[in-house]
Amino acid sequence: MMINQFVKSVGVKESDIMTVAGVGGRPLKYETVEKLQTAIDEYFDSCYITELDKEKKPYRVNVRPLTVSGLAVALDMTRQMLVEYSSKDEFGDTIKKAKQIIEQWAEENLVTARNPAGQIFSLKNNYGWQDKQEIILNDKRVLFEGEDKLED
């Protein structure tokens, strides 16, 4: 039995079902972009504490890494649900912006981390970063990663 037929057979209106992947998908945890953004902001805020400098001016200190998994847990969803939300028109930009902030944090920490292996792993697996190699032999490039022609 198709989902639409099942929904009709139990007397539920399709308009009453809010889902991520269409009728029969998971119900949305956040009904509005504003509620989702508030939860995202709370996650980012939880990764920092505010301290005072010598002049009693407040500044923020990062006490916990920003991660995609951490964001998903804070939003009470799985990483897969986060991916599904990012594909929804009304939530896509909000999730993408949150992931950009996490990517920026990881990239900036590549410079300051004693061992940046974790950030490198995250950037490769969450953001499509990759190592590229280029070897020059006799003034000719050796091609890698699907290149189809030599350039001078």
C-alpha cells in the first residue's frame, strides 16, 4: 500500500503531516526557521564561555570544539536528519550557514592546533576537502584526480 493511500485510509489529512522527506517521512523537529536558528545559536553559545580581561571587558573563550555531530546532538537529531534539513528549501540556508561556521572554525584551528589531524579529518569528511599532489618531471605535469590534459 502506498503511503498516500495509507494516510487517507486512517483519516489523516495530508496537509496535517509535516515531514522532511515528504508524506510519511520523519516529522520536523523545528516548525520554523526561527526556532531552528535559535537552537543553532544555543549550540554555538554552549561552545564558549565569557571571561573578563584586565580592564573588565568581556571576551569569549572557546571551550568545546564546534562539530557537525555536536550540532546534530544539540538539535536532537542525527547527522542524516541534519542532511535532510539542509535539503529542505526553508531550512537549507540556515543549516548551510551553521555548517560554514563549523568549517571556518576547523580551518582556523588548522593553524593554531598542536595536532591538526582531527580538523583535517573533519574537513575532508564533512566538507569535501582533499589532498592534491602534483609532481613535475622534465617540465611536464603528471596528472592526478581525473585531469584530462597537460598544461604548460
